[in-house]
Amino acid sequence: MLKKPSDKNRSLRAADAVTEDQADRLASQLADKPYGDEKRQEEPLEKLARTSISLPEALLRQCEDTALSNKRNGIEPKNVSALIRAALEKYLKINK
């Protein structure tokens, strides 16, 4: 069944009733929400610095697979950066 032009205009008017301020508030509320019941992690005490590294493709894929598996199982580290950070910290601790 097709809607009459007057019905279509009614639905558009309802969307126009949302103010820009209301939309901004909703976006701010939803922007940093964690998925599921997890609480948001505390910010690290030390500021993180960005860097680039080169890895063999096979090693990078293995890191990505491990991070994805960890994420699905709810264990840390859940991303490649955190995985590499943990490995470097362990390596540096062992070699002191």
C-alpha cells in the first residue's frame, strides 16, 4: 500500500521536531558508551605516543587473529597495539 503525500509529510515533520541541540546531546551520550555490560577502562596514567613499525605480513595477521580472538573471548589484550605493547613490556622486563 502506498502512502499518500500527506502521510509522508507527517513523518517528515516528526523528524524535524528534533532540535540540533537534542541531537548533539544524544550523540554525546552515545559516543563513548562501551558495548555490553563492560565498564569503560580508566585512562592510562602515562600518555601514549604514536609510532609506526614494519612487520612481516604473516606476523601482523597472527597478531590481528590473536587480538580478535581475545576480543571475542573477553580477555586482554583486545587489539594489536595492546598486544604489541604487552609483548614489548614482557621482552624488556626479561632482558633487564
